[in-house]
Amino acid sequence: MTVLQRLNVPSCGCDEMNISQGLISVDQALSVIDAQVKAVANTEIVLLSQALGRTLAVPILAPTMLPPFDNSGMDGFAVRIADLEGQGPWELPVADRIVAGEGRTVKLSSGSVARIFTGAPLPEGADAVIMQEQVKSVGDKITVIHRPEMGENIRRAGEDRAKGAEILPAGHIFCSRSIAAAASPGAGKVIVFCKLRVAILMTGDETLPAGTPLSSGTIWDVNTPMLTAALAVNSVDIIAIEHVEDTIEALVDKFDRLSTTADLIITTGGVSVGEEDHAHEAVHSAGGRIAVAGVAIKPGKPVTIGRIGRAVYLGLPGNPVSAFVTWTVFGIPILTKMSGARKPASVRRYVKSTAPISHKLGRCEYRPATIVGIQESGLEVVETLSKTHSAQLTPLTMADGLVLIPADIETIPLGDLIEFLPFCKN
């Protein structure tokens, strides 16, 4: 069962429990995104063959009826039903042959049939097409065994789309199916929103690129390749992937430079309240503002959302599981909104757990879960660990999605429904 809105469970209670910490609820943070994040303004014209994954900026309308003329839906014979009088079978001569792509006008003579192929224009006077498998053909005559229904195997002009009808709406993200839909009315070029220019900044003097030899006190950078993969979509141009020294000055310098060219700046790490966490101060020093400075979510409480110059700013926590979860919950909606795409229907759905779930009160929790089966009712069954570890990637790697545990729920009994958010493909 697809869940189109939040499940009807007791109120999360994030606001009341965490107001003293300055945290807001997940829903409040998503409302900030919805209210303050706008789509990129610029558009461009691209070939339809290059539109996969791009967001349509202007609706595609049918310039003519689709199909533009009555045509055959089968290989067979075009007939006048009125010619099939009395009891069959009926023997009729084949007076013409019509193939797809012909431009000539054909009039079907009374008492005859026309050999016709799929997609070929229906001859004037015909009101049914009999499948070739349903007749006996000898020489230039056929024998019809059964009388067809009026309009049988005929595709009428305009039955798919009337002239001027909307084929695809603005905000639609092109997939292979919608490219086919756009091609049907002859749209060889389409107007799409320009690609988002995204900059990724990795903080932390202790982090090194994967594959680099480690020295004492250093670790490999997980978040940069993870985000690079998550952003590997046709609606995005990654214009910078850079490491930033753990100083306010270095971060402000990056913000000053990138905020004039990027649409979205993403940092990982440095958004908490430690002495070496400089992101908030650097945003303010670069002339930016912060709209969300912490959310009552586990993992990922320090997640930050704001703006620097022309760019939206998303500050993700440094721990990789926290970064991934907050990217999934907040980053993807930001990316969707900025790309000009229509708000999609939620993919969240109900599942059941293999065991009761315990949870510490205070923050809602998104816990990695793996689908392990399906009940006779059709509900999926998931398995999850007893707690989320924000630095342990193995459970996340094996998971199919996240279960949501509300902030004010201490135990979810075995058999209760749980909200499940499946992972995107990338």
C-alpha cells in the first residue's frame, strides 16, 4: 500500500521535546525547504534525445490530433459491415492494398475489402478491420467467417489526444516513457530547466581521498564519493569538489567564490557546535543566512539549511550515515525543488518488522532496514538493528531503506505498521 502522506500515528512531539535545544521537527524543516527553496530560473532548449533526466519547463501540447487520422490497429482487411448481410460466411473480393505511410486517399468500393496493414490510413467507407488470422484467403478473395463489431481494430483520429491537449506538464522529469510521449506529437526539441550547478565541500583535516595512504589520525573520505554518486543525474552539473581546511577563513573563502556560480553548495562536517566546527560562523561571515540550524532527527541532528548569495546552502553532518540519512530526507527534496520538478507523490509505504522496535524518546529516528520477506497480505517485512550507529556503514550498505520511528514512541510492538522510506537507485 503506497502512503501518500504521513501515517496517522501519534504526534511526533519533536518541537516540545527539543525546543530548549533550538531544534525543529523534520516536517518543519521540510516546510522551510518548500517555502524558501526555488527552482532555477533559466531554461534552455535541448534535443529530445538529450532530455533524459531533465525537467520540462514548458508544457508539451499536441499540435494535431493523435493519431492524426483513422488507421488500422492490426494487419488484416478493411470492410464495410453493411456488406456482410444475412448469415455468413461471406466471400468478398480484395479491391485494394494499403500500407502504412501511404499518402493517397482510398475509397472502399461497396461489396469489396481492402488489404490493410497496421498504422495504415483507413479507407473511406470502411468501419471495421478484420484480423488476417480470422479470414480465409484464396487468390484475390477472402472468406469472412464472423461478422466484426463496429469500429473493431480501428484507431480513431484524436482518441489518444485532442489537438492542443497537454502531452506532458511543466515540471515533468523525462524518462524513456515520457520521451516516447513527447516524440509522438513530433517534439524534436524541448524547453527544460538548466542543470543545477552544485559544489561539494568536504571539511575535516583528518579526511583523505579514498586510496591515499593513511597516516596517524587520518581517515578516508566517505562523504564526497557518496554525494558525487548521489548527484550523478542528468539534471546536475557538479562544478566543484574540494577539500577545505578546518579554519573559518578557508571556508569563508570557498563560500565567497562558489556562491557567485553555484546554485547549491553542500558541505559535510563542521555543522555541529564543537570548537572546530566553523560552518555556521563561516556562512554568516560570507554574508549568508541560516534558516534551519539543527533538526530533531536521529541520526543527523546538526543538519543545516540556508543561503549564501545566490546559492542554497546544505550543511550535512560529517558522520557518513548521518550525512546519507539527512541527504535522503532533506537533500533530495532540495534537489527536486531546485530542478523545477513537480513535487512527487511520496514513495513511503507501510511495512512490518520481524521484531519489536525500541527507541529512545526525544528525536524521530530514521533507522536502516532490510526487506526480508512479504506477508500473505502483501505487506513487506523488514529487519532492522536495535539502534543506529552514525559512523557504521555496513548496516546502511545492506539496507533497502529507512524506517521512521516517531520521537515520542518508545516501543513499536511486533505486528504494528511502520513507515518505510525506500532508497533511491543512486
